[in-house]
Amino acid sequence: MEREVGPPYATPDATAKLGPGEVNRPLPWSELTEKRRRFQATKMAIRAAMVDWMDHEIGRVIAQLKVMGALESTLILFTSDNGGPNWPMAHRTSRT
């Protein structure tokens, strides 16, 4: 890990809103506290679930394109970033 390259991100307000499990820079797993490991593992599980669902839905699109005979003339692009926005977590409001 190159500690001199990249973050820490200067977003103390957002990091504080996410809670004590969040980190503001890449850290080796072995350096995380148990609380931070649980938090980061939950985020990784959410990301994996999002990618799994996208894979399922893209499969449905491909299946439909095959039925329509349009698969060979269709360009499909898949892009991704580092995960979903943290806005809902950082700006959570109580809803009933």
C-alpha cells in the first residue's frame, strides 16, 4: 500500500456522519479495528449484492435481445465506479 499516494480524503463531516466504522483512506485490513472491519465488510457485501443484481438484470436484457434477434447488432457497455453514493447513508432521515 502506498500511503503517500492518494487519500486521505478531506471530508471530515461526511466521514463523521457515516460513523466510527468509516475510514478516510485505504488501510490494510489488518490495521482496521473489529468495528471498522464489520462496517467495511457490510459495505463490501452491499456492493457485491448490487453487482450481482446488475448481472441478473443485464442477463435479462441480453435474453430479450436474443429473442428479438437484435443481440448481434447491439453494443452493450457496462461501467462502474467504486460503489453507490454515500448520500443516503450520510444524510439519512427517519422515515416510517
